[in-house]
Amino acid sequence: MKRIFLIAAFFLTFTAGSHGQAGRLTASGLPSLQHHVRPGETIFSISKKYAIEQNDLLAANPQLAAGLKAGADLIIPVSGGIGGSLSVQGRMVSNQEPLSGKQERMPAFEEYKVKRDDSIYFIARRFGIEVEDILKYNPEVRNGLEKRQILRIPDKDDLAAIKAEAGKKEAESAKALQNRKESRPSEFSDEFFIYVIPTGETFWNLEKKYQMTRRELEALNPELKAGLKTGTEIRIPLEKVPDIQVTPVEAQNFERHTVLKGETLYTLSKRFGVRVNELKRVNPVLNYRGLVAGESILVPKIQAEAVRVQEPVREVQEAVQPDYSVQIRHDDAVQQCRPDRQAALQTYQVGLFLPLYLPANDTVNRVRVSLDEMMRDSLLMERLGSISNLPVDSFRTREQPVVYPRSENFLHFYEGFLLAADSLRRAGMHVQIRVFDTNQKRYVVDSLVNSGSLRDLDLIIGPTFPELQKSISDFALRNRIPLVSPLSSSGDFEEKNPWFFKVNPTKPYLIEKTADYIVDEYFDKNVIVLRMGEYSHLPEAQLIKMIREKLLLSGYRDRLNHVLFHEYRLSSGGAEGLKKLLSKDRENVFIIPSETEAQISVAVTTLNAMAEEFPVTLIGLSNYQRYRSVQTEYFHRIKLSYLTPYFVDYKSPFVNQFIRKFRHNYAGEPNQYGFQGYDVAFYFMSALFQYGKDFTDCLPMLKVSLTQSDLAFDKVSREGGYMNRGLFIIQYEPGYDIVMKGLIGIPPHVTAEN
């Protein structure tokens, strides 16, 4: 038997070219390659060559900030060192492989030439090894075998010995890790607790959260002077955590749990079957710090068994939903936020700016009258006296008016708005609504601002598009008038205007909270990034980066020493290669970093086929439901979940009451804009009615019923305004129901009573 013996310090297979050398480690202890820069190469071409992100390349080589120079040697970090399996030029790097600088003994190899009818399974059986052993040392065969292809077959006995050694080392490493954990200082001391900097953290958020200045934070943690780096552990004084008192609305739906030493939110989540996010929501202090041994926390009880209801077409389940709501009171609750009787007696002026396109609506409802028609009108001819007196252009109004298409949705918004105003008037509010048709023209808004006719407004809602908001935002800032952007997530006026309110959250915020949701909900599942193409230029690239880092920093990984996290390129390995990553006994959670409908359609179709054999869940964005090329039933089969600020619960009595009012008043059905018009108007005019014009600080105490939103505004920066952070978790279920599974960013109701 001809044998080839290979020894390497740390064996990784890359198709990187002769100038890529393996065996080095990055500063974080992860494996890397060394790349010698050739003339003509760019940062983009190098990152693409090694299938890594440009940001990762820059992080590993700070000198690149001064530019790329031919002849320089670069460190190429290995993707996937965080955990899981990432595809790097055809090689799958598993989180369970040792990522260290120690030498890894290699088995002896035998060459085997592939025959016409060979299969990987047949070859593995012939040599007494596993299919994965062949794939490990011959990664190129994941795309299929080729006749006369030369494979490296590891010696069976050597392989068994190496696996035994690896198992022994893994056990020793786990024991050493546990010893280090037990010997290191506690996460909490009498005065401080440890806070781990997450991806996207800002000094403003830390200052606001813990009521500390940047100078105070840096004095306690000198490493912060170099900036905020993900994963850095800093000390926060325990006295900076607010004293939050929690009262369950329905006490029988909760149980009290005394935290034991070593318990984490992740272990409690698994033990009680409750989402991490829900534990934080009903115990708000956990949004500021981790668990403290000996403290008592609220744990929602598992909901009652579902009641099965037989319908003529199919069997459905209606869950009995317990009341998991609580009321909280901060020790520093705003005392002036009590209903103001004087405010309730005032008359408020509210300005509504919408693109109603009234001139265009007049035009589409005109019907031209021909000369023949006029001549047949005896009364008209008698009045005019002569054909020569007939008008050249004559029009009549349609008997059945039509709506100019571009104004349709905004008319729905206006109609919902009027229903909210009517409800508040019935409750005793004195309010005058002044409606301005912007006609989607900037000069219309600018002329209204310059006219001085808006100075007596107490609340401005709109314009709906950011390109029309500049002059009116400046005007609202000068005159301290609350200004609401009711629809668009674009624009950044909230960054500098403390009177600006953005109702629709930005995409970066949605991505951040989606990453939080995936890690909190699926920390112990098989998470797979399904690559459909290059995505480093997309916002979804930040989502993948956040998930990696949050999994690395999670308490769950800290305890189990591994996380199943993979990145797979579908075009390289195909559906059969993907199957090898899937688990039949744990959920396979997919993220597709793409904005292209065609790519999403192909990926969803593939996952739909996988769902016949494996448990599959797809975490997406709310725009997926607008893709017409994807069959809706596929979303149900793969349990599509996403976060959105809007959800209409058609089983809600309040929603149905609103729909009946809308039908009665307008003889039609409300669309999403109709619901939004009601919610925005009722929320902000209720704030005026209860607290007066200076209602900003009182919004956490405002609790009103809305049709499709649960608004929760938070300040975006020290000098800036507010953005809604309230999101719903939506899931498509196999029974063809679309359900709301939970809330994110929506705190429990805050009271200011002593």
C-alpha cells in the first residue's frame, strides 16, 4: 500500500494560491493565512479571493488604513472561528474543530482514483471510514465526484487514534475552561457588575442607560478611551441600575424563581420554556444587568393547553393566551406625568400634511363633453342661441367619482385619522384638524412654512416623505412643536431635532433587533446562513456579523463551549450538500442575506423541499411577504418569522370595532394606511389631551389601545428626537395561520404612583 505522510501545524484546506500560507493565528487566537500582496491587487479582490468580509480584513490589518501596498504581507483571518461551519473556498470549518496554535497530527493517506460508478458512500464503506472523513480531507467532492479524480483516503487506524486523542483533548479543554470560570472573579461584586459591549453599542446609549457620563465610564474602564470594541468587558456600578418595582397584572400567570449561582437567562429559558426576551420584559432590571444569585424574578407560566376547534374546511388551534403583562414603577418615575386637567380643557390645533393630490383628483373626475353632445342638449342650445356660442372645451363631473391612484392610500390614512379625532372629541377633547395637501411638492411645504400660518399649531403630523420634511423640521425645532413622521423609515431628522418623532423604525434597528431575537430564541439551534450571492454590500451583512458576535458572547456558548453556526453557499454545494449540515433532532434556522426577490424565491423553494425531511425555520424581513414569485404556502411550511412594527389582529374586538366604524363611515374596508392613520392620530392626540403640549417625557406612561401598532418611543441621541422601537414577532404557522408570537422593544406599562 502506497502511503503519503503529511504533517502540518494546523491543517486547513484553501484554494488560495501559492502565496497564501496557513498556520498563523490572529490576535484573538483564531487561525489565519498570510497573503503576500501582488501589484494590481485591491482590498476588494483579496477579500473576495479568500471569501471574507472587507471589514474583517481591515480589522486584522490596521495598517491598511494607510492604503494597500504591493509587497506587504497581510493576515487573512479564517471565517467561522466564532463557531459553526463557514464555507471558505469550498472548505467547511466547523466550530467543533480545535481553533488553536497547537500541532494537529495528520493521518496517513492513500491515493484512490474514482471509477465510473463510484459514490462517496461506497468508497467510505470500502475503506471502513465515514463519509464525513472523505469530505473533510477532500472538500472539493462536496460538489460531486468526477471520473478519474484522485482522492486522499485517510488510514482507518490512524484516523481512529486521532479521533480518540481529539476527544480526550476536548474533555481536558472543557475541564480547564470550567476551572477557569470557577477561579475567575464573580460577574458581580458588592459594588460593580460586568457589562459586555455588544455590536453597535454607543456611548450615548451607555450614558442614557446607566446615567453616567463618558468621562465617568472611562475613569472606571480606561480601555474605553480607545473606543467601544465588541466583546470588551467593562465595570458598571450596581448603584447605577435603576430600582424597578414590578407588579403582575394577573399574578396567577406567573411564578417566582430564586436565582441560583451559575444560572443564566439561557438556562432559565430552556428550563421554563420561556423566551429570553420575555424574561427580560417582565423583569425589566435584566435589561440593565445580568442575573444575581439569590434574587427573585418573575417567570411566566407555560400557557394553557390549546383548545381544538373543528371548522368545516380544516382543523385549527386557538391558543388560550394568559395575561403576561406587568406594571412597573421606577424609583425615578417622572412625577409631573399625571393627567393634566387644564390640558384637557384647552383647544388644540393639529396640522396634517398629506399628498392628497386634489388637483389630480379633480382632473380624473372630469369627462369631456363633445360638440355633438352639447348640440343635442336643447336647454343648452336655447340658452346659448347659436352654435357659434358653444364653448371650445366643456367638461362634466363623473356620476361615479374615481380616486386618483397615487392618493388612494393617503385618503385611507386621512379617513383613519378622522375616526381617531372623532373618538377623542367624544371623550371630551377640543381639537381642530387643519389638513394641508402637499401635492408631493417641496415648494408647497416651504411656502406654508414661510407664510407664518403654522405658528399656532400644537402638533404637526407629516409630511409623509423625508424629501419634504427639511423646512418643516427646522420650523418645528425653532418653535418647539412636536413633529411626527408617520410612515417613512428614511431620513435622519430625528438625529438633531428633539421634537421629531419617527413612527416607522429604521432598517438598522430592525436588523439589530432581528439579531437579538435569533440569538435569544435560537441560541441552542442549528443556525445556517444561506448565501445566494455576494452580500457584503447589503445591510444584511451587518445582521450576519451581529449574529456571529452575539453568539460568541452569549452565556449559552460560554457554558456549552460550542454553537452550531454555519454559512453555506447554495450555488457551490447544491441542495444535497446543504442536507449534510441539517439536523433532524433540532431546529434548522436559516437566514438569507439577500435583497433580490429571485434569490429569495430560489432559496425558499429549496428550504420548502428540505422541510419534508428536517425541521426548518426561516428568519426573514417583513418585505418577504410582498414577493409575488414566492408561494405563500412555502412560508407556512418553513415557518417564516420576522419582526415588524405593524400587525393587525383580526380576532381583537377593538380591531373589529374599528373596522365596523370604518365601513359605516366610508362604505369600504381599511387598508394598512387606514389603520396607521388611526393609530398615529389617536396616540399623539391622546398625549396632548392627557399631558399637554410638553408630553415628550410622559410617553412611557401613556397607555392607549391601537389597531396595528404598540408604540414605544425612545430618544436616539443626546441632541436628537425619538424613534418608535416597538416590534411584533410574526410567524407563519404550518396550519396556515399568521400569528403574533411576542413583543420586542415594548416595555411594560410604567406608572408614576408612589
